Amino acid sequence: MVDTDKNLNNSIMQLLDDYQKTIFLKTLLYACKIDGKVDDKEVQYIKKMASKYKVNDVKKIFEPTTEKELLSELTCLNERRWALELLKELFSLAHEDDDLGEEEITFIEHVGDALKIEEEKIAQISTWVIDYIIWREQGKIIFEERK
């Protein structure tokens, strides 16, 4: 699993209130479930982030939800920078298994729509995440790092 914690903007997460952090992490968890299976590493990552960012009621992150309900809850992320950060994290998670599926793309587009982010900006974020992943992998090769 890509260590998205290294990518997660700590200063932004510190600005969110408890409800906003819950919805942010709940959205990431929902995205993990889109391919039909949730890896233990993904669940542990969400729990780790909830602990790190001091989410009061972690159980709320794991409560069942529909995409429609989740998208309506996203309005609490009312700062554009927060929305952009969420999209970045969603793309990072989606590329985790090296198989960005149509369902994942569609969900991310729906999140972008709910957050009123332009399609062009969503495409820019997607490209940036791909470039970042490639750059990191090239660095491992160049500096002869082992996995």
C-alpha cells in the first residue's frame, strides 16, 4: 500500500473539525470498498489516520452508508483546499492496486461534482498523482532502494 500518510497534508487535517475528519476518512474508506473488497491494510490505514487526527468516534467512519448519503455529507468540506486534498487522496488510493477501475473513476468524479470542483482540476490532480507515483518509483530504482 502506498503510504498515503506521507502525502496527507497534516496542516489541512488539523484545520478540520471532528465531523469533517470523520467524513474525509469515511470517503476514503468508501473508495476502498468500491472494488468489492477491503484489504486489512486499508482498514488499518483508516484507523491509524483516525487515531493520529484524534477522531472522537471512529465507529462513525465505519458505519454503512450509500454513495448518495456520503456525497451529501461532503458539503461539510466547504473549503476548496480541503476538497482538493480529498481528491488527491482518493486518486492515490485508487492507484494503490495498480488497477484504476471505471467504478473508482466514476466515484471520484461524483465526489468532485459534490465538492464543486471543475473536471479540468480533477484531471490535473489525477495526472499529478500518477506523475508523483512514477517519480517515487524512479527514485527507488535510481537510489537502489529495495521494496
